[in-house]
Amino acid sequence: VCAVSAGVDAANVEQVVKLVRAQVKALAQGRFTQEDLQPVYASFRKHLSGLGDSPDAMISFHLGQVLGGRADGTPMALFERYKRVKPEKIAALMARMRLDTVFTLAAKEAIQ
């Protein structure tokens, strides 16, 4: 499961969907650098390092690891595995991505 989330004005939803599709296509074609991945790694590391602050989050993490057949480590071990993924694998994964659902929220006043 991969999700893209953004705060978008309702009038711009179609334009944003087109932009997301273009970015997914660029990623699938391998048009990214290791430098492009640095903010992704930083965000993922921050998320994983915060799991230890919540027993519920740690339980969920370890349950997900067990269910995924990877009950072999800590959140930081997972982070290190992800950092070793080759760019070609990332591109291949992105090539398999398909848009499934576009979900928007609107204020009650905006839909009356």
C-alpha cells in the first residue's frame, strides 16, 4: 500500500491527480537520484525512531513484521534494510503502482 496525501483546494483536485501521475511515471522511469531519496530516508527514520515512544506503536510494528514474515529486528534494522534497496527496485515498484482511490474532504458549507 502506498498513499499520497496533500492539502489541496477542491478546485485543483484533477490537476493534482495529473501531477501525482506524472511523478509516479518519472519514478517508474528511474528519474530520481540518491539525493532525491534523502528527505524520504529522513522522514522514514524519524517515523521509525518515534515508535519507541508508544507501546501501541511498537506492538503494531512488531505485529506487522510477524505478519510480513520479517520478525527479525527493530525499527532501525528495518530502516537500514530499506536504505539498501537499489534504485532499480524502486523504479520497478513504482512501475507497478496503479491509482485506486482519490479521497477528498470538504467543509460542509462547500458541498451545500
